[in-house]
Amino acid sequence: MTIRIIPRLDIKGPNLVKGIHLEGLRVLGKPWNFAYRYYQEGADELIYMDVVASLYGRNNLTEIVKKTAENIFIPLTVGGGIRTVEDIKTLLRAGADKVAINTAAIHNPDLIKEGAEIFGSQCIVSAIEAKYMNGRYEAMTDNGREKTSKDVFKWVQEVVNLGAGEILLTSVDRDGTGFGYDLELVRKITESVSVPVIAHGGCGKPEHITNIIKKSNADAICASTIFHYNYLENYVNSEEFKEEGNIEFIKQKTNSIVFMDDRITKMGINDVKKIVTEAGAECRK
Amino acid sequence: MKDQKITIVDYGMGNLFSIERAINYIGAKAEITSDRLKIANADKLILPGVGAFGKAMDELKERKIIEAVYRFVESKKPLLGICLGMQLLFTESFEFGHHKGLDLIKGRVIRFRDPDPNWVNFKIPQIGWNKIKSPGEEPWDYWKNTILESIPTGCFFYFVHSYICVPENKKYSIAESEYGKDLYCAVINKDNVWGCQFHPEKSGEAGLKIYRNFLKI
């Protein structure tokens, strides 16, 4: 089996952002520039997540997806703020191949069922945000902000039974921290379902990748910070950022990257694929 | 290449727009249609498809597209089936019951054998990248003048499927892939009828190459 390497791009308004624990967002740049670079470097898929859509009840991803899909020919999963079958249709028309659904599915699980019946299970990714509290993993919504009191292991069975074709499993505790994937969470979830599981949240260093390959059965690994910081260091064209409004982080990027340096090793797609191969798994070359 | 047009059959199944974008990207025109005359008289035809086999055949019947596809194939111009669109080219499928296909290529569509009891190593559906290779010990230029021309053996493509095509005559399988316990047909060709089990429009530069080759055929 070939392990897929998937950069995740968190989107706020027109910008690529990244937070810690899915909060404290920083603007990094235009998502399609990062996306195109990752495509060229050999990313196996891409995930776009509109991280505030659920909160503000709006859908503005369509234009960004359209622009991205013009010159990128790998699967693109888009999530954030999807509430209806019509929303799914709009995103697929714009260029998404799959949609990731979390908040709306918690409130209305039939959306997964309906989506799978109309567009096929391969199109419906269940995004699950797991947070460890009171001795168990609880499913969260609205990008890790809201509790649901749903047990993650029960919820994952439910979404698979409803027809979800893949699980995008985020550890809210680890996201953006660079402390490594939550191996126990990923292992337990992959063992409990028959559909592919994408591990996400916490990847910061090469050993995190080695560990997730050797100690879990994740079908795909998803990361963002390591790729974005690598992009910023190697490819940032300052012209691109002049037009932006909130670019405090970019202006101070040197300092900020130094700040994260102890936790984050900047890596390109090929660096990650090399580590996966060395850990004994296969990657697309 | 600029004036070349590829017609994509629209029968309500699957995402046709990513195929359209790929065709536009390589500099050809794409026409998405369910019009029988346009299908029958196309220069080059793509039969796409994502979803269930039985429903797809029902949709084709309901739109009265099947006859148009047959007429197109009789014209000897090239037809390319993609994913479910490739499976529909075969005689019959055993996906959720038993369904008759277009029967342009003799053979069956069956489910992957259950890979392992605990689903750890190979899951169904296969979702992801897999290598294709020429069947047997073929010469290096085996794929010359096919849609796979100048694609290296061992090249990766993006697959999403639970069912596989088994042609009666193995010689029509010009590329194979391996998944779980199955060595299966990844690319089929009989005369002017072609099919890819994977999605070229989602397989990066190698996938775009397949569309470029299809234009040249």
C-alpha cells in the first residue's frame, strides 16, 4: 500500500493561515501559490479547510477552489462550512474532488448519508476533531472550539455506517504544536474502521513521521506547518505579500520561525517521502 | 492540438469538470454533453463515471445514450472510458447484484478479493496512488502508439475503486496494477476502445500525458 502525503492548507478569507490548537491564526500568504508548489513537489493530494466558515456561517471558498483547480491535477479535498447537498455540489463544480464535513454532520448526520448516496462515498470525507478530556476522546466541532459530548470512537463508527469514504482525523490537542501525531488515537481509529484514515495534527519533526509510519496504520499523513514554513523560507516572493492587509507575521517571519525552530523542522514533500520510505512504507515517486 | 475537441458524455454520474479542466489545460477543447447526435458524431469521446455500475447503466438508458455510444464506436474513432466509465465497457458487473454493461469488451467486473481480515494493510475501496506495469515480459516500447506512450513502467496513477475489470481475453489488458491479492487490469484497449481504471485527470503530469496521447490517437 502506498502512503499518501497530504499538505493541509487552512484558509481564512482569501488567505492561507495557520494556528496553534486550531486557534491564534497567522496569515501566511495566498493558498493557491502554496498549493501549486506542493503539487509540483509531488504532493499526493491537497486539503483546503476554511477554518472560520463554520463560525461565521458563510461560504467563500468557491473562488479560491476555482483558482487552485485550474492548474493542479491531484485530488483536492475541501472543507469548512459545508451544510447542504447544494454546498457540496457547488464545491465539486468549482474543482473539489472530495468534501470534508464535520460540524454539519454532527448536527445532521444524514448529510453524510445523503452526500454519499448522491456523489458516492469516495467523495465524502468525515473530518473528525478529537480532543482528549475527562479521560476520553471527544469529537469537537467548529475547528476544535465546541464540545459535542460525542465519543470519538462511537462517532467514527457512525459516520462510516452513514457512508463516509474516508476519515480525516485531527488531534486538536496536537494541531500546530509540533509535538508529534497522537499515535494512540490514530492507531485505535485505524484499527476500528474499514475506510482509509488520514492522520493529522502535530507533525513537526522527521521522527514524528517515522513514528506514525511504524506505530500506526495510517493510510495517509497530513501536515501543514512543516510544509508552509519550508515554503516561506524557500519560495516567498515579497511582492506577493505587499498587497495583503494583515501580514504582521510575514513581516516578522524570521523571528517567528526562529521561535518555532525547536519544534518545527521545515520540510518539503520529498523530504517527507524520503522519511516515509526509510521507515519501510511505500510512497508515490 | 488547439482545434481538437474531446466530447465528454454527461449522464449525471461523477465529476466531469476535472476532466474538462485537464483537457483545456493541455490545449484542446472539451464539450460536455448528453446530446445523442453530438455523442454519435464526436471526434473523440470520453465516458467518465464515478458511482455504482447499475445506476450508471440506468442513467445511460434513460438518456438514450447507449445507441449513440455504439454508433460512435462503429465510426472507429477513439473512445476512452475512465474509472466506472471503463467498467461500463465490459459485458457484466457484479456490483450490488448483476448488471449488463455495454459489452464492447467481453469480460466481467468483480469486487477486489477481501485483502486481509482486519483491513490493516489493504482497504477497500482502494483510494490512492498505485503503479502500473506492462503485463508479462514485454519489450520496452510495448506502449508505443497507445495512450500510455512514453509513460515509464512503474509510473504511479490515482485510483479510487472497489471493483476490477477482468477481460475474457487477457491480451486487451495493456497495463496491470497490483492491490491486495489481485493483479488487475489498469488500462484496457481493444481496437478503438480504451479504458483507464485510474483517474488521469487526478494523476499529475503523467495523467495529463495520457490525455495528450489520447489526442494523438
